[in-house]
Amino acid sequence: MNVVGTLIEALGSSRQRVRTGAEGPHAYASEAGACVRQVALSILTDRAEGDPDLRSEVTFRIGRDLEAAVLRAIELQVPAVQFQVPWIDGLVAGIADALYTEEGLRWVVEVKTCSFNSYQSVIRNGPRREHTLQAALSARALGGHMLHIIYVCKNAPAEVAPVMEFHLEVPWAEAAVAHEGLSFAVRQAQAHVIPAPMWNGRVIQSPDLPDSWPCRYCPFADVCRALGPGDVPVTGIQAVVDGAPVRALQ
């Protein structure tokens, strides 16, 4: 017997996506800080989902189990904690990993599992901006007062602590900007316009420029390259996105 051939199916069947309850086109808080064109293209097509592979499924399972352990640790200290709290705030939706109250303050929890390479960046620089924004958007929607961001490294060496916690104030102004950026991407998609690529307030002229590092990990980099800079009518995508027809938006 060789289980490798069916392992993807077995692991994939265990995935459960928690629904936010949002209806119609919307952006996710997890996309905070992303390029607005990427967000709009994710709304307009199914391409960002990608095909499952064994590595991603195993990584997902490890991350899920580690996250469950962290949330259980919180529950041991605060039995009244709420887990996987969905929310909708206008055109943006999300899920807080946990929500608890301590000394009159409402804490929003965001748990992230990562590789050691990513973890080293957190050690040097603190929480990643997009993770802070994601948690801040949850706080904005759920009436949170503080952020509790927890990183768990899946492969930390013996001399490095595998868990780091950060207790942060909510960056309200940045959260408002992130919310508007995500809402703008949704409104453009609804208007059947693919917005110009823009990241962190800066227009990206080409995904091939050295300073366009977010483009390296974007599932739409080739599409963006074909579309070119500036706003593009949604009809322009038909010829450059194979196998991902544009959704009919209400």
C-alpha cells in the first residue's frame, strides 16, 4: 500500500472554512495591507484559491493543530473566551481567532503559525504589519480595546523559544485606512473595474521592478503584468486569466 496518492484528499477533507456570514462581494480582513488590485482580482475570480498540494495540506494541518493548542491555553486562563468570532463591517468581513475580557478590557486575539525564516523577522521587527492590521480590523468591528498577537514557529531550533506574544494598542488610524482600502477594492470590483496596482499607498508601476516585492508572492502577478498599469475595465481580464472566469457580481 502507498498512501501518498490519497493523502492530499484525506488531509484536504479535514479543512473547515469558518464563514463570516457576509453576502455579496466583500474583502477579508486577512487581505489588509495587500495590493488593491490583488484584492479586486480575488473577488472577481477563483484563481487565488489555487490547487491543493501535499506540502500545503501538511503545513495547514500542523498550523491548525498548533493554533488549537494556543487557543486552549488561553481558555485555561480565561474560561469565558470566545473562539472564531465572525464579523462584518460594511464591505469587509473577518474572523477573530479569539475574544476575551480581562480587567475590563476586551482583547482581540490573532494567532499566526510560521516557518523559522518568517519567525526570525518577527523576532527582529515585531509583529508583521498586515497581521496587526488584520487584528485591528477585528477590534474595530467587535469593539475591542487591545490586541493580543501570538506567533508559533513550526520549526524553531532548540535554542529559540517557539512562541512569542505581543500585547498592543489598536492602531485606529491605520485600521481606518486599511478598511477604506479594502472597501475601495470591493467597490471597484462591483463597478467591473480592475483598479491600478497599489500597495501601502504607492502605485506599483510593474510587478518586475526590484522594489515591488509583494508581487513576488501574488497569485495574479502574471495577470497584472498583462493588464499593465492603471485602471482596467473588467473585460480586459478575459483574455489573460485562463480557467478563472470573471464572477457575475450582484
